[in-house]
Amino acid sequence: MISDAHKGSIWCADWLNDIIVTGDENSTVKMWKVEDDGRELKQVMQCPKAVHLLGVNDLHIHPAGDYVTTLSLEGVLRRFSLDPKDPDSLNNSVKALEESQHTINTAVEEGHDPVWCFTMDVAGRLICGTKSGAIRIYRYGAAPGEYTLDETIDTPLTFARSIAMRTGRLAVCGAQGELAVFDAANEGSFVRRFVVSAQSSAIRPVAFNPDGTKVVTVCDTGLVRTLDAADGALIATHSGHQGALYTAAWAASGDVFATAGAAGQVMLWQASSGDLLAKLDGPPSGGVWAVKFGPERRLLVADGTGRLTIYSVASG
């Protein structure tokens, strides 16, 4: 555990192989190296403050592990190299990043519909959900600051609060508890499969299981629901949390998933039965904003006090 990993609430995190990247309410982004079989974290890089203005509310490491894209509350997407020698790496100054960094400022685009959440496909395209509920698909250009908008897809959602992608399927959740699932189509587009009312209030995150057949949704009322990704049918409802939920993640094995939120408690659930397997006590205040599974069934917990903790999770 690192009790002072960030000087503020850690809002988001991602874990790929031995690399973890975290972002906080103060717009700080840090890269960590996982060592000693997941028992130790070593800070490798940190971006200068003021790269974002309103905090980092989402981030994803590219599947190849060469860069990370971050998103701030003002709707600005920024790409950082994870190689310290590159001019657009997290270690460089604000001036160097302004000259070399790939940036997409959706807040100033025509129509003023800022991006609120995003995910990334294997080609590096940014699949984004906006405040109007639309999906926009961006691609970075060759030069810093260049990008293209490949497609805009309308949805019935009033506000895209969370988005996830797995095995050619895309899930987008809304501020009124809606879940819309899309299938990948030709030329990188998506075709809507179904829309259902998955929760009674705003869905924070949505998370696919590893084979893309199930999704877990969590919401502001503290309710956890597992649904069939093919038709939206309810599989199970999981109760026990108090307060709003902020995050959910599946283990790579697909037999266990984790949920957490404002009360600070992390709950581990057995996917096959829906039973509660364990409760992990979090911070006394600040809540838990991000959970991520890494290799060897390690679970990263990032909380509102700026603390990072890694747990070893037994088989479900």
C-alpha cells in the first residue's frame, strides 16, 4: 500500500501487464511499475500540473502499452507516451507537451457537446460518450494536435455516463439508468443491438466480463446488476452496498468481479452464483473511485484519500 500516492482523490486508474497509470482530482497523472509479484509499486513518471484543468476523470492505456490517453472534466483528451525518452512523455514540461502532445479538445468543437467518458479499441481509436448521449469516434493524426472524427452515432441516452468495449461489443450507459449495447459492424462502425432500463438511477461504470457475454452495472443507489450482453436480460441483482457506487471490474478469469463506491467498501462477487465472496475495508472517508484487476488475480484499489492498495484475490 502507498498511503500518499496522490495528494487528492484518485479518480481513475488502468493496469496493463506491469504498468499502472493513475489520475486524480488535481489533474496529476502518474505511471507506476509493479514489482515483487504485485506487492510493490514504484513511481516511474508524473505529468506536470495544469496539463488538465478540471481533474482527470478517465484514462486508458493503449493495448500495446506504449501510451495512455487521459480525459478531463472539461472534455479534453490528451495522449502521453509511456516511454520517458519521448518528447510527449509524462515526465516532460508543460511547454514541451504543448509542442509535441496529441490533444483533442471536444469542448470547443462545433455543437459544444463535450466528451464525458471514453474507451479505446485495439486500433487506438477513441470511442467516446458525450453529454448529449451521442457516441463519437476519434482517431489521432500523424502530427501533434491533428485528429479526425470518424463517425458520430446517435443514441436514445440523455447523457453518456459510462462506456466500455469487449470482443466487438460496445456498451454505453446513461444518466437515467439506460444501457445501450452495440455490435461492431463493417469498417469500424457500430450497430445498436438493444436498449434497456438497467438501473433506476444514473449508472457510473459499466464493465464487461472477459468474453463479452455479461455486463455489470452499478449506480447511485448502491445496487449492482449483472445483465446478459446479448439481449439485456437481468441475470442477477447484488445487494449490500451503502451509498453511491463509482466503479466495477472483472478478473481476467471471469469468475469474480469487484464493485466499490462512496462508502469505501470493496465487495467481491462470484460471477456464477452472484454470491458475495468478501468485503475489503477501504478508507474511512473519500470513498473508492477505481478498482482494476491486474495479472495473477491482483486487485488495485484507488481511493479518495490518495491511497493505492493491491490485494491478492482468491479464486471464486
